[in-house]
Amino acid sequence: MKDVSTALRLPAPRLSEGLFSSLTCYTDEALWQATGVRVAFTTRTGGVSEVPYQGLNLGDHVGDDPAAVAENRKLLMASLGFSACTIANPKQVHGDVLVSLDDEDALQQDIALSRQGADGLVVSLPNVAALLCYADCVPVIIVAPDGRFAVVHAGWRGVVNGIAVAALRQLSDPFGPDQCNIYLGPYIHGECFETGDDVHQRFFDLFGAECVYDDTHIDLGAALRVSLVAAGADPARIVEVGGCTMCHPERWFTYRGEGGVCGRHGAVAIRKEGDLS
């Protein structure tokens, strides 16, 4: 890892759709070329899971065949060029706990800790893939100029509790939050995300009118942007895949759209060995 004084200014973030072997992912190729940090948001294309988890189901807690999930994860990492890596996949509990993976000697212990319950990983080590799984909640990946990164699971509780903001603060020291790239994957958009009056009111009070889609729906992505920009993020360094999971079940899994029985697509980040270029 380079010293702070020589850390790379990250290229402007950009997500593009690409085919990696038989899998379709959204990635930032300029970031990969400049830093060796690979970020990817998967679709359900490819994979070996069968109905109702058909495609590239990466979730090991939804009732799918464990062997199929393991094969899907193996296919994903191989397609991204990281066949030999450690995968950290926390048990997501809709909370605000972040686990840092920054000590090689304590890596397995820290991964085990995340399996007890965590909704975000902050990674400093090379060849350690942070993999979180989704089916309507917002996937968030944040990358710092020195190659550290975080992958965060942000449902409405995570947005309210500020888990993405907490990850940004960890990564922004000492560069400043405006130097980090922030990527939002596919999630349920405002026109489809109906909530109760209490949640609706909380979002209005915390994030303002732009985060309220109408009288019964809220916009998770808008609320995340408001909170991240308020924490110092550069709006120009926040980008989205742009797809609504519930509107496009042929591309992504959707918990609400599939009646609560479905697979999980993923957000993954990993850094190859070596200094930033």
C-alpha cells in the first residue's frame, strides 16, 4: 500500500455492464486498471442454481442447495480473475455493525466475527473478497484512494442507522470523504418501495422531501445520497447501476417481487496483490 502522500487520485467512477465468462456483472474498468481494485455487482445471469433460486444465487441462507451456492461463488470469483482468494461473507442482520479485515493474522477470526452478524466489511488486505448479498436492499461499495474498500448492505434500517456513512468515515481518514468513490448497485426503487406511515415519516424527517417518492413510498437511493453528501462525499463520485430489482426480476432477485422465496445477487470487491499504480 502506498503512503498517503502518494496515494492515487481515483478515476471518476463509472459502472458498465460486461460479460465475465458466463456471468453478467456491472464493474468499473477504469478503477480496476488504475488501482487493482475490482468492484462488481452481479445479476442472476449464469450460475447453477435451480428454481426458485434459478441463476447465480450467491446467498447461502435462503434454502438453496449449499453445493450450488458454493459453485456459484466459485464461478463468480474465477470469472473476475480471483480463483485463489479468501471470501468473506457476513451474516446480514439489517443492523449497523461494520467489521474490519485489516490483519492477516486475525483474518479468519474477524471473518468468523462477521458471521455472527454484520452488515458491512471494511477491507485493507489484498486477495480478500468482501461479498454481500441482496434482493431489494441497496448494495453499497466505497473505495478509498489507497485501495481500501467497504461493501455495505443498506436496507431502510441500515440507511436510517447510517451504516454507509460510518463506512465512508472509516475510509476517508486521512484523505477526506470527497476523495472516495461510491457505487450503488441495483435495489428496489421508490415507485415500488411502499412502507408504513412510521417509516415514511422517519425518512421525511431525516432526509427531506426528495427521499419521499409519494405518500406511501420512499426512495432508498436518494436517502443514501443525501446522507453521504452531508457526510462530505462528492456527489460526482456517487454512481448507480440504475436498475430497480422489483421491476426487473429477470435480471435481479427481488424479495418482494418473488413473494419472499428467491436467491440473492451480490456486491463484491477485492484488491489484487501489489501497490497502486
